Amino acid sequence: MRQYLFIPLCLLLSACSPKKYPVAMDAISATKAQHIINDIQTPGQHSRGELIEQVSQSFLGTPYQANTLIGSATVPEKLVVDFNGVDCFTLLDYVHALSQSASKADFLDRLVKTRYKKGKVSFVNRKHFFSDWFVSQPRNALDVTAQISPKAEVVHKQLNLKADGGRFIPAIGIFERDITYIPAKALDQTALDAIHSGDYIGIYSKLNGLDVSHVGIAIRIGDQLYYRNASSLQRNRKVVDTPFMDYMQNKPGIVMLRAL
């Protein structure tokens, strides 16, 4: 069984905050976070997209693991840092926070702001939806979907509301939101050329109550565009780079975000 270090956040930051919450981070993850911060980043010499590309490369091959976060409507939330296994959303959480961090304490603070609305650690404040990344404060990214293609479409969604009237996450409300997406058939070369390495790509969901079904990172290697993602497919079960247009076979479309 993996051993976590449950550490009051104020012990990791230079000054204690009146709001304390436990951090669940094992030694492997702590060491890797420090390595990424020390050895991969060169603050001020790379664009945000380049930093996201570099940081995310460190996670290639990381096993796919769902449900690593600790907290629910009845279980107190902990700030989990677990690099031993990631799903598509936790991968983006870690990469986004690390790409802005100058120290391990800074990373934890950035992770709180990345994962939680208003920087408040609780299950109900988690950014459960991809569109929370550009709607909820503090914002992680800009929605650049309409800039990528003039063929983008807008669909009004009631996020968290199932077709049968139930909720995907009973503990939170329903969010009225317009979701802009680019249909897969509209992904021509002009649109593909407008995608930057390090952009975040959500796979649009046609289901009632959801904005996307999967998320990942755009990566350019030479002239090729890849989709870096924590894949749950049986043939992968890890973080992989997949040729983007191969991945988009039989997918409905994409939502494009660019990191702030």
C-alpha cells in the first residue's frame, strides 16, 4: 500500500494561512515534483506552451489511474499529489501547476488554484468540468475554440444535469453554460495549424450535462501534431502521445483552451 505524507499546508509554505488543509503526497511524487521544478523549467526563457510541453513530457509512460483524489460529499477533501498514476484531468492539474512553479511550496499553492474554485479546497469547489478552467476563478486558461476555426459551433448546456433528470455529481449544482466546440469534420489544415503546442484539448461530449469526455495536451513534434493524454484504453493504460487526427477518428469535436 502506498504511504502518503499528510502535511498541513502551512508547514510547507513560508507563512501559515488561517485556512489549513492536509496535503496527501508520497515521497516519490514529492521528489519528482522537485526534479521537474529544478531541472526541466527555465523560467523566463520559454513560453507557457513550451513549459507545458516540457513538463508534460516528464509524465509520459505514467500509469493510468482513476479516482486518486481524496474527498467526496461525505469525505473531507485532501490536496492530493500522486504522480504514480494519473487520469486525464489530474494529469492536466499537475502539468498546469508545475509549469508555473518555482518551488515545491509554490507548486502546492498553484495546484490549489488550478484544481479548486476560489482556491478553496473542498469537494464541491473542485473544477469538475473542463469549462470550469476558463469560467471559474481563478481562471486557468482562455477558451480559444472560436479563434481556431470560424466553423466552431455553440451549444447551450446544463452541466451536471443528466437526460433522466438526475445529476452526475449529486453534491453540486447545475451550471447553465454555452460551450463552443469545433466539429471534427471542420478540423481542416488551417484549424490544425492554429493549435499551439501546449494547448489543452477537450474532446467535446454530445451527452446532456457534460462539456467534454476526455482532456489532453497538444504537442508538436516536427510537422506532426500529437495528443498527449492519460489513456484508459486497454492497449495503453498510461500517458501516451497519439497522432492527433488518428485520435479524432469517430470523435464529435474539440474544445480548445490556452493556458494563462
